[in-house]
Amino acid sequence: MGKLLKFAVALMFGISSFAYASETYSQKGYTAKMKEYLISAEEAIGLIGAKNVVFVSGDSDETYEIVGHIVGSEEMYAHHLHHSELDGSMRCAPLLMCIDEAEEFISSKGITNDTFVIAYDDFKGPNATGVWLFFKHYGHDNVKVLNGGMAAIMALDKNQVQYDKYRDEIREYSKEIREAKKANDNKKVATLEKKVDTITKLMKELEPKLLVQKGKATHTTKKTNYTIDDSKVRLDLVATKEEVLEAVKDIQENGDNSKFAIIDSRRMGEVMGEVKLDNVARGGHIPGSTIVEWTNISDVENKLSFKQLEQMQKVFDKYGITKDKTIYPYCHVGAGRSTEFQVALKLLGYENVKTYTGSWDEWGNDQNLPISR
């Protein structure tokens, strides 16, 4: 049942939109694997402002300020977690950043080695999962993805629900005011404008209480001394270009019987080489890649970061992505659309999944590596 239909049914039976959201964003039905990688908004909302918990937005600073951010959260744009030179080469591949650089960056966000990190984005998943991999591959195990992201928190925030109701009322009154002005009904205009003024004041009173705020962060971040233990770095989660090249050769030799699968999660314009991002010299895709755009995994309809497990499994079954293979998802920078696939596969019990962190930024710039268009 689609979101709109379910919502209509809820209204038909007198169930509030808040109750509907409570069901959508609860952890009811979460499997053990889901609980390992995800946190529901139902649980996360109670941790906002909690000691030793830091929410981290993987969206851009523009999104953080203009669209909004969870109160007290830090911003770590997933696209910028991939550090490479202008020619796409990565100094510490397959790590997204060199260890000393990552330690400094994480410390600047007020995060300690004991912090529970909750990674989130608007709701779609890629940027949140990019943050997840960033922490996870440095051995920081206490990190989860907020399923439904900022949208889920807003849907469960009673002040936000009331605020949105007021906003809708103002829109309706504004429409009536325009009609009254056309009819030269000044008395009605005055009455309606008074109502708008009253509601506007109520909205102003609610704004500081909202769990999602716009503008720059107002909290003070105290720098920490975060350290990364080399022995705990998770190389089982990330892949080098050499590993991916080995997979390319095996796929070319063995076809569907290859022990590898390479997933290109990008949009078709990038895959075909028609669209080139940043400073990449060549457009195209890695030979032998299975093309599955990330939107097949994200649940846009219900504003959740992932579709239902059965739906996602059907996608992987359709493309022959089986659990006996070693799987290399990639995108443009290896922290975003590719990691959306990595977490999705992990939720389904796939064990051998390694994001190619160099992704097209590295591959497309290396003239020694083969490409297809």
C-alpha cells in the first residue's frame, strides 16, 4: 500500500497523521540486522541532546543551514569525506582520509572514541551511509544510520506537527484574504489578517522548540582528542582500485559465474559518460559493472532511507547479486550512493561487501584503467 493510500485510510478511520508517522518511523518489525545498522526515529528522538551521543548530518552545509538540521548536530558532508588530489589519486587508499587527517577532523566535531554517532541526512540515505562508512572503516563501531533521517524526526516532533498545521492554516487564510480583497470585503480582510497575526505569533513561540532548526549551528563544539587504532581499521569494508581491477578481469573471464560483482550506483548520464562531475578526466563506467541506480534502494515514497527488505532483495535477485560473491559498490566518491548499497546489502545478510572508496573520481582519472561507455 502506497504512502498516500495508507494516509487516506488512516484519516478515514480517524487515525491522526502523527499516529501514522509513529508507526512508519518505529522500529517495529526491525530484524536483528536492521538493529545492528539502523536506528529508528522513534528511538533516536529520545537521544537528541543526550550525553555522549552526537547526531552527524551527511548533507551539505547549504542543506544544513537552509533546509535544516537536527538540534545540536554536527555537519560532515559525505561528498567531502573522500579526500583525493586533483588527479583523483588517494594518498591513503582505500581509506577515505589519511588517519592523522581523519583524527583531526573527527576531533573538531566534538566526538570521542566512546561517542554513539547517529548518522543522518534529509531521509534518502546516501549521505547518512557515507558518514556511517567513514566512522565504521576507522574502527568506530558505535555508529548507526537514522532510518528516515531528518524527515522522520520532524514527523514525530509534536511541536513541528503543530507548527506545520499553523503554516497550513495561514496558507488557507491567505487565500481567503486575496478573495476578500477582490470582493472589496474589508471587514473580512481585517478579521482574517488578525487571525494570521495571532497564528504567526504562535509559530514564533514554537520555533525555538523545534527539533529541526534552520540556520547555522548555535551550539558550541568542544574539540576532543579522537584517536584511530591502526589495528582496528576495517579494510574488510573498503576496496582499492587494484581489488576492483581484479574483479573486472574475473568478470570478463567468467561472466555470470564470476565470484565478484561490481555495482555502479550512479545515474545513467554518469554511467554512459554523458555527465562528468568535478575534475574527472573521463566519463563512463567500470567494465563489467552491474548498473543499479541507488534510487532502487531508497524509499522515497515513505521517506525512509531503505525500502522493505523483501523489496530490496528482489532488486538484487533481478540483477544476479548473490551472497556468494564479493561485491564492490561504487559511485562518484565512494561515500554516498555506493554506501547506500553497502548498508542495504548488509541489512540483507550479505557478508562480503566492500565499497570502492576511490570510485569514479579515482578510476575515471587513471588513464591506465579500462572504462566502458
